Amino acid sequence: MTFTVLIPARLKSTRLPDKPLADLHGAPMVVRVAQRAAGSAAARVVVAADDRRIVDACRAHGVNALLTRSDHVSGSDRLAEACEQLQLDGEAIVVNVQGDEPLIATAMIDACAALLKDRSDCVMATVAHAIDDAEEFANPNVVKVVLDAAGRALYFSRAPIPYWRDRVAGADLPDQPRPLRHVGLYAYRAGFLRRFPTLPAAPLEAVEALEQLRVLWQGEHIAVHVSSERPGPGVDTPADLARVRALWPKES
């Protein structure tokens, strides 16, 4: 199987200014993400940036990077342009690794790409893992997903789904079906990724603030790999960055 990892990187961030360039033990964070992704089975790893400073920083560390327009409204729009610049075939598999996930598990990247390759009925694949904590289940910042019998996403929500109508206060979360936390890792076929920005936004997408609901709204399918491991923490704030710095492997 051959696939490409694309990493969208946007310089402006309200909670952590210049986030992609934040130092992570001697290299910019986006470089660390690319280095981690290079440990997967990807044929190549490319950063798609909105600012020349990110491109220059990546190239200084031997990371492939290309400059995309600065006015894209989402990471998938940026990756659609990257597919055009790279002239990827419509059937080529692209894995979107977020630029603020330096601890992403390479096994998840490989599993997500392999799942899409095997699922001709789906235009995308993504990853989830079991939720064991009731507080996490209720947290609106934790995106949940429910699946159909074929392992495809039925719905994504910030609400606790599936809703356990008869749950007694303090009881453990149900085992069947086990609540699943969605991991923001996606595999696409390049042809669909180029088409995605042209699809009209869905009302559900606006309500939940979840872009992937546009795909389901259009009647397309998303395959879901249920991982036995949890992803490492991402970076949105200075506190997150300090946490990741503390967790970063000393030999890196």
C-alpha cells in the first residue's frame, strides 16, 4: 500500500500564537509532527503551510513543505490545494495528520490508510477509541462517534452518544455499544478530497461545528478504525505545549 501524509499548518492561532513554529526540544512542532509521521508506512510526508516561515523552517530540517493560500477556511481546503500542487491521482490515498499532534501514533496512521484502501464503499476513513470515563463522555470538547453494523460512522457529535436512556446515576458506561471517542485523523482518496470543498456545508455541520458531518449529510460513507490505544495529547494552548514537552521522548 502506498499513501501520502499531508500535514496542514496555519500560523495564526488565538490560543497559541505561531503554534507550528513552537519549539519542541530543538525543532518546530510541525517538524516534530512530520518526523513522527515519517515513521509510518507513508511513501512521503508533506507539510501544507499558509506562511513562508513555516515552509522555510520545515525545509531547514529536511522536511518537505509547500506553500498554500492563506485564505483557506479549513485544513481540508488547504489539503485539497496541496493535492492539486502535488498532482495526486484521484485514487491516491492521503492521510491528514494534524500539525499540532506531535505524539500521534504511527500505527494509527497506517491503520487508517489501510482501512480506506480496503473499503471501496467509503470515501474516507478515520479513527476512534473506547471511552471509559463518564466525565470524558459528557465533555462537549470530546467528539463522539457511533457506528453502523459495517463499521461506518452513523453520526459524530459533541453530545454523549449513544444516549443511555435508562442509565442509573453513577453506573458504569455501557459495554454494548461501547462509547467511542473520535480521533481527528483522516484518510481520503485524493479525488474526493479535491471535491470536498465544493460540497455545500451541512446544517448539522454548523450546529455541531464538525466538518466531517458534511460527508455524511451528502450520503457518503466514512469507515472507522477502532484503535486499542489512545492518541497522545495534542497542542492547543501553552499548557498543552508544556505537557507535550514533558512527555517528549528524551532520545528524540
